[in-house]
Amino acid sequence: METRFRSIVCCLLVSALMIAGFGLCVFAQQRGGTLTYYRNDPPDNLDPQRTTLVPALEITEMMSATLVQYDRSLRPVPYLAESWESSADGKTWRFTLKPGLLFHDGTSVDAEAVKFTFERGMDSAYLTSAWPAIKEIVVVDDLTFELLFDAPQPELLLALSHEALSILSPAAVEEYGDDHGILDMVSCGPYRFDKFIPGDRVELVRFDEFTWGPEFLENEGPGYFDRIVIQYIPEVLASVLEFQRGDHCVLRYVPVSERDSVLSMEGVQVVDAIEPGIKYLNFNVSKWPFTDELIRRAITLGINREELLSYWEGGAVLAYGPISSTQLYYWPGVETYEGGPKYDPVEAENLFIQAGWEKGADGIFVETATGKRASFELWRPSSPANDVPTSEIIKEQLRQIGVDVQILMMEPGTLSQARGEGRHELFQWGYKWTDAPGGLAFLYSSANIGRSNSNHWNSPEMDAFLETARTSLDAEERYAAVANAVKLVLDEAVTIPLWSSVTQWAATPDVGGVEALAAHPWHPYFVEVLELYAR
């Protein structure tokens, strides 16, 4: 079997692992105990086909498994699939599952389960950009199936590693219906569902039959901890205090405001990483006045992104476009592209005047033809709480150029659904995606209008670039298509790229296995829950 994959190692952040007090000590792995995660942002649904929220998908990864995963060198490796092969034209892929795989409910993971999962996922209203355009799924025998496509799928393996394509138990989905992901979530990953109390916590228990983890891991299963608790605490300081006084605890995202406090803990273990994705401010280009490129460009010129970076105190790096340096197929030219965002408040006001606006008595621009004020709502999630002040900074910056902004915060699950309705004007959020073509499709594919395309931007030119980026058999063509898509986003000024987060993951000294997590550029959850153990 031959697989074709090109990784951009030079674009990946080499994770820095800082372990105080345990540098040369060796601890024996042992099973038992409870691992507790503290988070500030809650999941909405644990069914990977019924959510687009990162907190939900990250927890789902602990319970589910995909056909393929990527090792520390970002090469595709077997997970549920034992082997695969592709036709010369890239339109037919045959997979063979590992024998003896089980769902958490005891039913077998077989080719029919894969077919059921994929057909359900393709009909889902969520994360449609994650799903390859499968024409037909052919079950050959219990362990073998084929995926047929109308167009080549050179990066199919990358798509199949996404959490949204985790294999689900048909029996459980049919039993729970719309409550699958709330009352239970049955897949075939290292840990199984025990309890989900929305807005409070998720509890998982080890799946003792799990022994099919990727071979590059030291522990292929089962996990070491008996239980995993993901505790939601919206207050940043409160979550840090709980972490500091707890045993076997993980703080998945160390708040910038509390970094000194966390790093001062004796023996604390910290892993740094630039997230694959960006935080952004999107214009709804289907609504007045953002149908006018001049107005979009004026507001872009009015935002000082360097000031936003200074707020994060090292916890972020500048985003030059809608992709980040840790994504596969990253285009480095975005960092020097002439059409990229700049800060020029004087030119911002000039563009408003050029578009037929003038300042009113209160300093806010008014459109001469309609008498409408430059007063807009900015929608954003209410968590994580430490991100909220950035919206206040943006509000004040835009006030200086004559734009009035009202910030409207929503619970993330509610906001995710509301963006599809298209009532918003400005939309501040972020996304995580391991590859640039997939992330760009998530944000800008016309198929995602009403879902994750919060710009409500219908661009045939963008769709064509995305099609090439995801289906061309020529790797150089795929890279060029990504570059062209990024240029189009910046030239049309539909998105203001703000920053990419530099996340810090912290563990208490009594958690072992942190080295294994730090060695993987993407720090995936399936590595965490299989390699971490109680010291």
C-alpha cells in the first residue's frame, strides 16, 4: 500500500515542555485514579455530528475513534482501519478494519457501522466542510468497504482523521435519537460516556476493552486513569484555584491573566503550542453596509491588531490571514502579502468619506444617502471569559474612527446556531483546523452558508479554489489554491484576521506521561487519555 502525504514540518511549532522538579525521575505507569480537567468553555453536545464547538469535539475525541490518525511526524497511521489503498485516479478508496473492534455498548465495529456513520454525517447540518463528498459507500464484507467519489480525494486520510468522522454505534444512535450526545454517546474510543450535566461537567470511565490505539503510542490501550472528569468553571480565577489545590489535574488552557500564578507552582508541567487556526472578526457581507467593500476595508484599517496582541502578553501571535503557521498547507507568503490587513485610522476615515458618509455631531459616521449611523452589533461567545476584553478593545478602537459598536454575547452553543440565521453584522470568534484547505472550507464554502460560513459569503471563485485545494492530485496545485483562496479573502476584506492563540496546557506534578503529549505537534486528546497516568 502506498499513501501520498506531504507535511510541512517547517511550519510547525516545536512544543516546549517545561517540567520543574521531575527532570530525570522515572515513574512507573499504573492504572487507577481520576484525571480532572478544568475548562472555562462548556460543550453543547457530545455527538461529533451534532456540534461545531471545539470544547465539545475535544471531549468527543476522548470517547471516539477515527479510521486514521496522524503520528508525531504528521504521517497518516492506522487507528480503526488496518490498511487502505487508493485507485490511481484517487476516486476509489478501499479500507480494511482491524478485527475484533468493539463499541462501548458491546456491538461490533464493522463496515456496516462505518457506512451508517458516514451516511448520517453527510446528512448532518453540522461541520459539512469536514465531510468528503462521498458518492457511494460499498460494503465488501464485514471488515472491508470502499468509498467512491466523483472527484479525486488526495487528502482523504486527513479528512478521515477529523473528530466529526468518528465511527458511532448504529444501535445507540437509533436508541437515543436526538438525545445521542446528551444522554449517551457511544463510539469505540479509549473512554466511554458516563454522565453529562450541561453547563457543569462531563464524566467518562475507562473502556477496558480498548486495545487498538495507534501503534506510535507507548500505550495502545486501555487508558491508565479509571475516570476522567471535565469540570466547567466559567470564572477564570476560580478554575485556576481549583487546579492549584487539586490532585491529578489538567488546566487545558492556562489563562493569560493567571500564567504567573500557574507557572509559580512547584513542579507544574506546562506545554506550549500555537493553535492550528485563528481568531477573527467577520463581516456579514449579505447585510448593509458590509455589502460595500470600502466599508469593510475601512473597518479593517481601524483595528490595531498589535494592541490586541499586547493584551495577551505573549499568549498570542499575529494572524496575517485566515490560516496559521501550524496548519498543513500553510502559505508563508501571507505574512508579506501587500493586500493583508494594516492599521491606518486616517485612511479608514477617508474610505468612509469616499463611500458617501460623513461624521455626525457625536463623531459617528452617517451615510449621507440614507441617514443611517455607523452603529453595529458585534456578536461573540460569552466564554472563555478572558477573551471578552478583546471585544472591548475593538469597540474603543472603532469608536476612534467614528464607528459605534454594541457587543452582544451569547452562550457558545446558542451563538453557533444563531450565526446561521444571518441576523448578525459583525461576528468575533475563532476556529481550529489541522489543515488549511479544511479550515478555509469551514469558514468560506458556500455550502456552509447558514452553518459555519458566518460571512454569508457566496463566492464561486472561492468555491473553485477550495475544490482544487481539496481534490487536485498535484500537491503544488493544492498549495497554489490555498494561496489564491487566502489572497481572495484579504482582497475582498471579508475577514479581519486577529491572532492565533499560543495555548498553554498545564498539569499538576502527580500527572505522568506529559512528555508524550508534548512530542505531538497537535497535542491531540487521544494521546492525552492513553498516555497520561497517575504518579
